[in-house]
Amino acid sequence: MAEVLVYVDHVDGAVRKPTLELLTLARRIGEPVAVALGAGAADTAATLAEHGAARVLTHDAAEYADYLVVPKVDALQAAYEAVSPAAVLVPSSAEGKEIAARLALRIGSGIITDAVDLEASDEGPVATQSVFAASFTTKSRIAKGAPVITVKPNSAAVEAAPAAGAVEALAVSFSEKATGTKITGRTPRESTGRPELTEAAIVVSGGRGVGGAENFAIVEALADSLGAAVGASRAAVDAGWYPHSSQVGQTGKSVSPQLYIASGISGAIQHRAGMQTSKTIVAINKDAEAPIFDLVDYGVVGDLFDVVPQLTEEVKARKG
């Protein structure tokens, strides 16, 4: 069976959920070989093996923490040359897309970004994408080389499939460009205790209808009752009501949770482009003609200041 490289997104050995989803998808098209880099790389092996990694290639060096992107591309290129995989899968984050693009250029292969599904074919892996603000679904495969594919978080259910997970040291030689951009400082983001927006299974978002920064507490209360992440429309973040890091939309973050709840969001195409692939969409808006209602699975025409608190209390009551 052909091998498939999976780039591991982890924090000090703790594997993030999108990587486990990649392993599930990788098993559809071949045998997963994981590539874990940086501090704690070897500590990822048990989790990766539990989810299907036949081998885990690891390498740690100061360059991964001290410099931007290129050292990781060097390492992934070394893994590619050592394995000769049928495909390379990378999480579809901002950094992941840059890594994937640089790797594809180096190895002379095609790249597909923001895939939501993968399947095998006689002519190579086929990727499904939602394009033009999710108005169309396309199936694509590259015409040259081994495809480099980035996959949106929440595109596949995480499935355990125990494998050997044999840990192997990866030999990496860094290029001159690896030290071109040095990280001079870091400021930890203040933790909210909520899931990462792009990885969350449930997202509750607020828009212009929330009316002000102080009223986002209503949206946050519903999100916390559901164990959800909090998002915001462009109008809300541009008004300064919520951080730009929480913006959902074409110029913000794309999310694809199991459940998306839009509160006071009209549903402009810019916002829809970032959440239209959500599995179940619920909208709360007092304007019955709001465009968001053309998209939803369930719509509530009503004042969010009445509906959202009642929904929050109902969720809490049912959770006991």
C-alpha cells in the first residue's frame, strides 16, 4: 500500500484534533506516515499510533521554534524524499497552507487547498472542495507529482485505528533560507477556556444585531453552556465589539463545525463564505427576510435578547 505523509500539528507533544482527522482521511488513500517536528515530537507517537500512523518520523531542533516556516518545509521535504509518498496532507491553517505551498513548489507537484474530503482513485487521490463561498462542490486531482493537500478542520470524524507507530529519527539538513526570518518575541494569547475557533465542534457567533461589545456576554453564555467557541461577523469586529481573531468569514476564519449558531447576523456573502460548510446551521434574527435564513437548517425569527438567554437556560436545564 502506498504511504501518505501527514504533517503533525502539535503543542509540546499534545496532538491537535485536525491532525487526527488527517490520519483518518490518509487511511482512505494509503498508509499514514506521520511527521512530527520540534519540542515534544517523540511524545506524539502514542496518540498518532492509536489513530493509524504506521510510522512516526521525528526531528527536534531549535530552528523550529526560533524561525518561521522554512525549517518545517525543509524537514517535510526531507521526509518526502525519504518516503516517496503518494500524497502529503497538511492541516489547512494559515501556517499549514504556507508550508504546503512551499513544499509543492520545491517538489514540483500540484497543490489543493481547503479540501473537505479525500478518496482514492486509480489515477491518484481525489479531493473534494467547497468553492465560490460553498456555492459549488468540486472534485479535483492534480496532474503532476504527488499531491500536496491541505484539509479543513472538522472535515472528517476522528476514528481510532491502532497501528505500529514505529518512531524513526528523520535526518534534516536546513537550507540557508531556514534562518532568514527570526522570531524575536512571543506574547501568549490570553486563554478563554473555550475551544479553538477553527477546530470547535460547535460555534456560536454574534453579529451587528448584538448591538455592542457588552452584549456579547449573551453570546458567550450560550457558547459556554454548549462547550462551544465564540465567533463574530465582520461588522461586529470592525465595530470593535469582539477581537478580529474571532471573525468568521471570507476575510476572517473559515469554520466547519457540527453545529453553527448565528445570532443577529444577516448573512452577507462575506460571512457565509466562512461558515457555509457547517453540518447544521441555526440562525436567530428578528428580520424574517434576512439572507441567512436561505442557508439554515433551523431558523428562529425573534429578538436574540429574548431567544438566546432562553436557549441558554434550556441547555443548562437539560444538562442537569
